[in-house]
Amino acid sequence: MSALSERLRALLPGRLRNRRPRVAVVRLSGAIGAVSPLRPGLSIAGVAGSLERAFTLPGVKAVALVINSPGGSPAQSHLIHRRIRALAEEKSLPVVAFVEDVAASGGYMIACAADEIVADPTSIVGSIGVVSAGFGFPGLLEKLGIERRVHTIGEAKAMLDPFRPEDPADIERLKRIQADVQALFTELVSSRRKTLPVGENLFTGAVWTGRQALPLGLVDALGDLRGTMRARFGEKVELVVVAEARGGLISRLLRRGAPGKIGEAAASLPAEAMAAFEERAAFARYGL
């Protein structure tokens, strides 16, 4: 049977006859969560299709995740993490995460879905913590002569209203939420990273370079996608980039379809600029 298979294989075109090992590559770049309507960040809805295609690519030997994210929504980070693990177990495929500039906070949570994490020596990794940030304008409306009217059912419904002075009860409630998310994050990292040193607290929100993170067990090796995959699967390994078809700004506007949407989107351009600024600021926290 083996000899027959070889004879039949010899009749195939060269491109089909030469079985080069294939590695599916999925790029996960940007802030995580809904940055703005026209500037979507990483989300399970946005990456599910590309992940599914990567894990079902014919002849695939492994899936590589190229990560460049400062973090964002803990829920979306966790959902993406869980989908990667589910697909890896269903398809029995190894997953390797490659950190580019940064895999911090939710970006590191996603990286932990991989069986191995490879970083550049200058990559930034970690930030295993939870943060909430905003602005307060409690005296602004009064100075402008504007009366704010808020009516709620439920004492916590207007929690952290930026136009009111901070309420200690609101802050305490927020801290409890953050503590619960941090506990989940800590448990996830501890369960996935078996090489973490005993007795060292790496869950303070601190970050490290890839070279510093290696002896701490936060990454498994230093390197890059091409070099690592060639060393593992040979010089002829085929790296197949699986991209999510998102299109540009105009195509996204046209896909919205309804008349007036383009006008509404144009009116929201200042908000889009602010969203871009906030995403840039998230990367700037790590000196990038």
C-alpha cells in the first residue's frame, strides 16, 4: 500500500507532491476590547474566524500567535484565551506565542494560551494586574452654569459618575471587582506557567523585558517567529499568515449600509481621534 501511495503521489504536480511543513500564523495586534465603533480593538468576534481557519489549515503542524498588545478588556482577553485553548485541544496542535513589542496585561493573558512563549530580548511582558482609569469633573458643570439631572433606581446605578465627587462606597465596590478579576488572572497565569519561581510575587502589575522575563519563567525562550519555526520544522517550513478580513475605514462604513451612517461616522471622527490617542497612550505606558 505504501509503494502504491508513493507511485500515485509521483503523478501529482510538484506543488502538491512536496509536503512542506506548514505553520499557521495569526497576528493579534492592538488594544483589546471596543476601542470605538470605527476603530475596533481585539475581540473574540473579530479574531474567532482567523483562529478557526488557522487551526483547520490543511497540513498545519503548529499555530503561531504573533502578539503585540498593551492589554485592555479582561473579558475579551479571557474569551480569546479560552477559544485558543479550546481549538488547540480539539485539533491536538501545539501553539507558540511570539511577543513583538509588548504582551502586557490582557496581551499576556492571551499569550498564556500558548504552550510556549517566545519573546525578543527587548520585548515588554507582564503587567499581571488590573487597572481602572478615568477623569473627574465634579466642579465643571457648576462653573458653566449647567445643572446635571440623574435619576436612578438602585444606589449603585450611577457609580463613579465623573461629574460627582468620588464616593468611598463606589471605590470600595470597584476594588472588590478588581480583586475578583485579579484573582482569576493570577490563577490563570499560575496554571499555565508551571515554570514560575516559588516564593516570587510576579502579580504586582510590574513589567519586564524578554531577557529579564526568561529566568522568571514568564517566557520560555528568546527569539523570533522565522528563526524558531525553522529550527523546529526545518528550513523549508511554510509560514502561512491567516488574516482577518476587516477592510479599511471606507469599506467598514459601506458595510454599515443604512443611509446616513457615513454622516454619523464623520460626526464621530473627533471621538475616533480620541480613541486613537488613548490606544497610543496605552502603548506609551511601556515606553513604546
